[in-house]
Amino acid sequence: MEQNIPHQLVIRNKNGVYLCNMLAKTDEEMQLINQDGNVQLIVLENHIIMFNKQSIKLHDYKQQIKELEFTNLQNIHLTESKQHLIIIDKLDQQSFQLQILMFPSLEQKGINFNIKSFKREAWPLLKYSSDDQYYFMIQNQKLHCYADNKCVYQTDIGNCDYFSVQPNTPKPLVVCYSLMDFNIKESFLKIVDINGKIKYEKKLHQTSDLEVIWSPNGQSLLINKGFHEDNTNKSYFGQNQVLFYDFPKNALRELPTYEGPIHHVQWSPSSKEFILLSGFMPSGAVMYDNTCKPLFEFGKDHKNKIIWGNGRFVMICGFGNLDGSIHIWDAKTLKQISNSKYKSASLCHWSPCSRYYVCAKVTPRMNVDNQYSLFDYHGKEIINRKFLELYDVQFRPSNIKFEERPPTPIKQVQQEPPKKQFIAFADNPLAQQMRAMKAGEGARVLQVDETFGKQSNNNYPPGYEPPKEKKKRVRKPKQQQQQQ
């Protein structure tokens, strides 16, 4: 390790919630915070929030500060400014109560809403602006904006049940949208300004899934649109499309992507660029700037996850049902730093300094072989700890402002030439070369307005070719037949 940075881990297992140094190797080095391991966590720098259906507990890593009891707590949400805590409690079979609490005092703010039902996909039902000056809510097909408990505007948005608020903006825009289901046959997207006027409106064709992806500074907007069916019969995953909202032109335009599903999209912390994983496996990872100009391709491989560090390091991974490969790149120099694997990973997090990361296999995704491992950014394993049941592992946030430093070169150690031995076909250099060729092209700088992937004009599934056209027999005129 380059230096001994005292990062801490919050670990939740069947015995409870613990705090320990990231280099801890034994249970004796772990500080018990809560004996109940069946709680959900919101880990902050100075506090940790633990909640289940019956209570919310606030802890300052030394002692429990406050506890609130509930009838049937459904969910909680901490605002971006960390000044308010939004909770929803189920009172009976037909009514819910939405409350706003001050944080960290957990005192009632006196703002309560009685709700008959809510969709968990739409949580949180009430959303604040980044400075908590405004809060927004959809009621009776209208978007309500409040400031100082007074309604600023009410705008009719139709069947739009979902919305997203622009971050890091004093007077934010609100993106409202609907999704197709058994009741709603058409979906719409509407952008409402702070005066309650609909700035942009568009009908979305074939939209059953939609993700609004704001850049961290709030100045760029991506929309990941999907449909669970594919009318072209090319993909089992349905149809996917990524749209970019052009603020100056007030218009949506489609991004160039590889043909196939959209696996993941992530903005960098600086908001200057983002990476998009798209296409049939092996998928292509492409970096775009904040105007959606393609800049760089990280090569095609079996990847489905992007995890940014402090802005310089980015992790492109193949988790889930893939092989667990982890490729770490330097986004400044566009050079690969390390290549490692962690099979069956359930979660992965960067440390606050982005020089280390933790991977874990947790319950319920993996009911056996629960463990976590700590790595440095070169992919070297530092700590590995096993548990009978492990539920969650997170880094405790830090208030230290770490400088962005380039990677430290690895010292080359001279090794003795290996003795001749039998080489399995999977490890044979020829086999490795064949796999690399099959995976597609390597990393490269992209040209302006480059089109990705091979665009097919037929409606046949991948791997199937259209039937060959039969040559039609041309009959000769009778005069030619007689001459013969």
C-alpha cells in the first residue's frame, strides 16, 4: 500500500452492525453498533441510520442518539442536502402517511400527507431541490411545487406518475414521465420549469422502462428508455434507446450505441464525460463527452457494470451471471491500470480516496461462501474475510479532501524463466489470442460521428440469416426454342 489511510468499513451480518478499520482481520477488532442485523442502512460521515418496519435508529458511531417507533414503516429517503428525512408509514390496508422529519434531530416538521396507495418504483413520492428550498409532489395528475409550505404552482401533467428533479440548481427543472402498462397505453415525457410551465413535451413510443440520468452538476440529462418487447425479434432483452436532452435547442436526440441492450450508463463525478455499456455480448464500453460526442472505446468485452471513483479511476466490470472480471482504467490518460477477477460479486465499492475497493459475496444473492475482499487499485488483494452470513459492506464516508493523484508505477520484479510444463488449452497463448479476437477490437480513439455496430436491415434474430433467394427460371421465347 502506498500509505496507511485509516478508512473504516461498516459491516452488517447476522450478528448485527459493526464498524471496523478496513485492515481488520478478526471479529475482536470490530465495534458493535447494533445487535439487529436485519436492518437497512444509510451510512454517513458522522451518523448511521438503521431502520426496519418497526423503528428508525440514529447512531453517531459512539452511541445511539435517537429511536422512533412506527406501525409499519415502508421506506425512508434522505435528501441530497441531508437536512430532511422523508418517511412513509402504512397505517392500515388502505392508507399511508407521508412525513417530513428534520435531520439529524428527527423532529417533526409538521408536513404530513395522507396517501391511499403508492408505487414503490416511484419512491420517494416527495422530492426536494438540492438546497431544500423547494419540494415537489404529484397528486391528482398534477405536479405540485412548494416553498415554505406554500404552493408555488400546480401543473397538469396527465398520467405521469414518476418524476425527477434537476440537481445542483437553485431553480430546478422537473422531468415527469409515464410508463406503459395495462391501464396506460401511451407514455409521455414532460419537462416543467420553476414557473410551472411545460418547457418540453414528447410522446414516447413503446416505453415500459425509463431512467432519468442527470449529470452530477445538473447541466446535462440522459434518458435510458426501454421496452420489454422487441418487434424486430432480434433481442430477448427487448428494445433499448438512450436519449440526450439538448438544453439550448430544447430537443431530444438519440445517442449512437451498439446494436443490442443498454447495460449501464454512468456520469463521471466531474460531469465532463460519461461511459455507456451497450450491445450484445461482448458489449462495447464507450466514453462520451457532455455533448454526447463519442471519444474513446475501452474495447469490447463481457461487461455490464460501470463504477466511477474520484473522477480519475473508473471500474468496468462483468458482474451477475458474467465471469466477475474487473478492469480499472485511468480516465485522464485512457490507459488500463489493472485487470482482475472476483467471481459471483454481489457488490463493489470504491474507498473515499479511490485507491482501494471492496468486493463482497452477500446473502441473499449468495447463501454460501459469504465473504468480502479488500483490493488496491492495482487489483492486489489485501484482506479477505469470510462469514457464515454477510448482508452488506460499505466504506464510511470521509470528510478528508483527497487529492487526485496518478497511479503509482508497479515495481517490476525479475522472475526466473518458468520450467517447461504442460499448458492447458485454455491457458495456451493461441487460445488467448483467439478469445481476444472473438471479443472484438481493442481500446481505440473514436472518430467524429462514428456509427457503432453493424446495422441489420432484416427482422431475423441474431445468428440467423434470411433464406437465400431462389433463382427464377426464365422461359425462352417460342421462336428461340424452335431454332434450337
